[in-house]
Amino acid sequence: MTTEEYTFEITPKKSLLAFNFKEIWQYRDLLLLFVRRDFIAMYKQTILGPLWFFIQPIISSFVFYIIFNRVANIPTDGMPPYLFYLAGLTAWNYFSTCLNSTSNIFVTNASMFGKVYFPRLITPLAVVISNLIKFTMQFFVFMLFYLYFLYQGADISVTIYAFLFPVLLILLAGLGLGLGLIISALTTKYRDLTFLVGFGVQLFMYATPVIYPLSEIPEQYQKYVMLNPMTGVVETFRLAFLGAGNMNWTALWYSITVMCVLLFFGIIIFNRTEKNFMDTV
């Protein structure tokens, strides 16, 4: 009897800290297929298709402009109000879509997870990458309006902090992914979280300086807003491309720290849950 030789052996993870990123790289083709699937499936049966990527921030910024600037008279630190809201929404939308999409990974992919083996972490990573395509389109819209306001003589300018743009992208993706992984593990047992996530993200946006500048918050309450890791990211994003405000390195480093902590514990909890989630989903 000849001994069969196997090229790949599937074994259970012996440790929660067993982060096999090499295995994810081996399945990179599957990752790209998931990215393509997520991007196409999102608007496959719609009339306007990817145009919704452009329409959503344009209309949302216009609504914010009417309600919060014209009606509520909330100042925007001398920046063009519409561009102020569009900048905040461009950054916020990437974070929120990453969080919303990864928060129910186990529930939405239960049937596939139960039939075939592949590194489960590929699924949320594919969501983050596919949403990056959406972010690129919305950032393009932001730059078009930026050039228009610049042509009109608005007092805006790209600052040296624009070189932090890749760091800000990693922060937006990492915060959304880390928090989403933790919530996705919890939703396998507590389905109520599925309904609370969308509502909670909306409330979280109002706790982030997306529709108001941080300078408008009374000084005694600013420390509470700064506890939000998204505050430093959004404020730096505006400073980088609109040139208003001052650089707060403490807030940015705080955001980086929180992102690292969320990703670390998110992957640990995700690895633990994938071992037995089929018994509860």
C-alpha cells in the first residue's frame, strides 16, 4: 500500500494568537474574487448602479448644508459649508460601511462557511477592500467639488498633512474592521445586535465632528468628544485638504492606539468564534 502525500493539511488552531497571515496570502486569489463579488452584487440589480456611490454623498452633504448651516446656523470654521460636510462624510462613510458590512459576517456567510474551508478572515478583509473602491469614487467627487470651490476663490488649501492620507485610510479601515469583527462574533449569539448596529452607527456619527467643527464644542466637553477615536481622523482629514484648524497629534496617536487594540482583540475573538459558531448561527 502506497502512502498518499498531501500538499495541504487542515488542522484546528491551537492558540487564539495563531494569526496565520501566510495562509491568507496563499488564498489571495479567493480574496480578489470576494472583492469582485461584493462590489458587483451590491448594485447588480439597480438602475443607476455605481452612480449611487456619487449620489449618496452629494445629496447627504446638501441636506446637512440646508439643515445645519442654513437653518441651525452652525459655523464651519470659515470653510465652505458644503465642502466641510462633504469632507466629513467622505471619511465617515468608509468607516461606517466597513463596520456595517463586517458586523454580520458570520450570519450572512454561515451557509458557505459550513461547506468549504478557507481562512475566514478573508471575508471581512474582502469587505474592507471592496469598500475602498467605493471610497475612491466618493473621494473623487470630493476633489471635484474641491476644485470648483478653489476656482471660486474659497480660502482652502492642501496642507503638508495630506501626506498622512494613507495613514488616515488605514485608520478608517482598521477601526471599522476591528469593531466589526468584535460585533460579528457577538451577533452569532445575540441577534439583537444586528438591528442595533445601524442605529448605533448613526448615533456615533453625531458624536463625531462630521457636521460640526470640534472648535464649536464647549471646552469642558471637548475631552469627551476626543475619546471618540474617529474625531482625530476626521479632523486631520479636513486639515489635510481644507487647511483649517490645528494639527492634534495626541488625537491622531490615540486613534492609532485604539485601532491597534480593536484589531488585536477583534482577530482574537473572531478566531475563537469561528471554531464553534455553526452551533449557534
